[in-house]
Amino acid sequence: MRRQTATCGIAPAEQETCARLDPLALPSTFTVGLAESEGGLAGADIHLERNTVIVTRRHNGRRNQIFLKLRDFRGVAARVRPSQTAGAIDVTLELMHAEPSLSLVLMEASDLDDVVADWQAWARRLALPLLMIEPDGSLHEVAGSPDRISVGRPGPRRRSSVLRGRRPRFLVRRKPGIAGMMPVHADEREIIARR
């Protein structure tokens, strides 16, 4: 069976998945290889959509599917580890679930610029907060997540706040006319038609 992946072209389903999934190419289907997971989603086909994740596993010749809503995921998490090479680091982006065995790896890279851009794009696309996984395993939310609204002191009122007691706002736009003498028509015939 062959499948189309977001960035690796056409690859056999038995082959390991690519190291990066494109956040702008949803829905996306990929395969989690046996070496990529300790026991949770090992050897599973994942179909990632904007609102749901469908996990398909084959167990004893039977196909099992798990449907997960994106609101059940905690956020898009970044995990930083020291690399095999000296002075380098490896960064993994994960779609973090409350159950650790259901978390999905979205990207593995060593270039921080690419990782930060994808991290923010995934969080924005899936409307999930940005999370950071510390080396001790603790998890905390990063300030400035795209789905959070910062509440602060309100800004100043509009410019007409000083004059608000004098004239209504819609009248401020209208120029008052010049109050001159009104013409008086006396001793003339009426112009109203009557029978």
C-alpha cells in the first residue's frame, strides 16, 4: 500500500515516516514506524484533520480505529534534547495528549528557526496552546500562545471624550447653520390650493 505524505512524496506505508509534517497541508496521513514509539502508537497509521485525529492499528489481523478530538489534546509541545554531535541539539514537536501514549510526533529537527516557525504554525492551525517540555519531563505553557488573549488596561477613549457632554456624537459631524433673519411674507395670497 502506498500513501501520499505532505513533504516526502509517495512512500510505501512500511517505510518510516518523514521527519516533518507540513501544518498547512491538512488533512495529512502518515505512518508511525515501530522505532518511533515506545508502545503507544507504534506501527499505526495516523490521519490528522483540522478537528480530529484517526489512529488505525492492525492487531492480530484486525483493524482497530481510535477517533480523538483535537480539543482532547493539551497543546503543541516542543522537546529539546542534546544531540549526538557536540554542541548541537535535537528538537521534537509533539501534539501532546493527556495520555502520553497517544501523543503524536509532528517534527524532528536540529535547526531552531524551522522548528519555531512550524511550532507556531501548528498551534495557530489547530488552535492549541504552545507548550514546552522541560528536561525533567514537566510541562508548562509558553507565554504568547496564539489562542490566548492578553487582557490589560483598556486604551483611552475616543478623541471626542472631552466634548461628550456638549453635543451628541452624530451632531458633531454636522455643521450648524447660520441663524439669520427669516423672511416674512405678509399681505400675500396663500399658495395652498383649496376648492
